[in-house]
Amino acid sequence: MPWNFPFWQVFRFAAPALMAGNVGVLKHASNVPQSALAIEEILLRAGFPEGAFQTLLIGADQVAQIINDQRVRAATLTGSEAAGASLASAAGKQIKKTVLELGGSDPFVVMASADLEGAVSTAVTARMINNGQSCIAAKRFIVQESIADEFTERLIHKYAALKLGDPMQPETDIGPLATRSILEELDAQVKACVAAGAEVLIGGDLSNLPTPSNPALQQGNFYPPTILSRLSADNPARQEEFFGPVALLFRVPDLEAAIQLANETCFGLGASAWTQDPAEIERLTAEIEAGSVFINSMVKSDPRLPFGGIKRSGYGRELGAEGIHEFVNIKTIWVK
């Protein structure tokens, strides 16, 4: 399980699996061992028997050995494409089921009939959740040409007002990224996009980063809220996931072009679409290639609803009745 939501991601798989009668072992991200141990303790306190859920403080190189154990019947992973492919390969060799929830480049489609202020305000929240380090954060903003200028102006204004600083303080909007390597990778992605012709509307430059007033934070892994536009068909941004506060802005003439652009990426996790037109709603929900489509709302995971993706965002579902059914066996019984 990943570090970015160290409790929620685990409970999201553990609760349905344990409710169905399974037991579980957890190999958490190596940088959150205390969270991993706390989760095991919480489940014990909740009344689950000793051993029903166990945390293993092991390295990634030991996972295959665990998968090979005959007592392990299935595995689930939330993380990167590379991690998902590695787990699926190891499990596939043992003919064991997997559920994968991987990366995303979620579209946020805004049509001319949309509540523009609601769309812009939600766009900022949907992109900046967890400082942009979320697989279901809105990442590609696809806006109908007739309202694109006003949407862009309002979005830039709200981005400029975001405050960087200590994530533990309520007045802070953007905290630091989790690691230095994430910061460096994000900065390299933005530079590559600019070199390929992208226009920076705001942010995009670490040298002009407004440092937090707290001296202890001035060396933190901060990246400025950034908006990139004029992204040509061959720009690398069109097929990459940006794991940080970087928004990609596209203009489209009509609904047909919006749906085509939304589906252009290799990912298919979630999508948010904004319109008041019933005909547009019908087409957007039917034709956008994603595990979930939220109309006039941001994408989120909810215990009542199945959650997961398609294409390179993974397969299988967590949460809801479907999440419970992922890790049970269907048995046919015929008695004459």
C-alpha cells in the first residue's frame, strides 16, 4: 500500500476483505512503518482475532517470496504502474488473483453550460488534494472554447492566492511534496513540457518559489502551484501523470473533442465533468473511459461505491459490494 494516504488506502482493502472472512497481511510503503503497525493495533482493538491482520515490515525484494507462499491466495496493490506490473507478474506465475489500483491522469471537463464558479473552485480543490499527490486528483482540465478565457482567468486568480507553508497549520493550502525525488521528477517533467512548447500560465519555476515564512520550512520540497497550456499533440504531458500541484489546461471546440481528449491518455481511473445539459451528461457518462465519472462534483472514493480503474490505471474494484466480492470465490452447488 502507498504512503500518500497511509491509513485510508489500507482500510479500503482491509475492511471488505476481512468482512468477507479473509485474513490479510500488509506490506506497507517503507516510509510509513508506524502507520502500518498502528493499523494492525487498531484492527485488534476493533475485535478481530490475533493474526487476522498482520503487518510485515519487509522490503520490496521480499514480496515475491510472500506471493509464492501457498497460504496466500490473492493480492492487491495501490501504487505505481511499475509496482503493479511487478506484483501482477509475480502473482500471475502462481496463478493468483490480483486487484490493482494504479496511476491516473484524470480529466476535468467543463462545458459551456456549467456552473463556472463551482467548476473553478472545485478544480482547485480537486487538483491540490494532498498537495497534488493523489491518483484521483484532477490533472487535465478540458474546457470548452467559449468559456475557456474566463475559466482560465479565474483559475489563475485562485492559484495565485494559494499559500505554501507548514501543512499542520490551518491557513496553509499547499505543503511540501513527500520526498526530494518526487520534487525533482515533477520539476523535470514541467521543464520537458516547456521545452516541447508548453506555455506556463503561473508557477513552473523553482527559482521564483515564494518561500514559507517559517525558516525551518525554507528547505522543504515545495513546488509552486503551476498551470501549463498550449500542450501540442506530441507534448510529453499528454501521456504522463503529474504527481504534484501541476494542472494541464486544454481548450476544445465542442463535446466531441472533449470526450476524445479525455480518452486520449493511457490511464482510466476517474473523471469529473461539468455541465447542465442532460444530453451532454448522458454522453459524458457513457463515453468517457474511466472507472468512475462524477458529474458536477470532484472524483472521490466512498465506502458505499465500487472504486477502481481501467486501462493502465489497473483492474478490479475496492469498496462497495463489488469490493467484498473481489476476494471471495463463487461456488456453484447443485443438489438433486
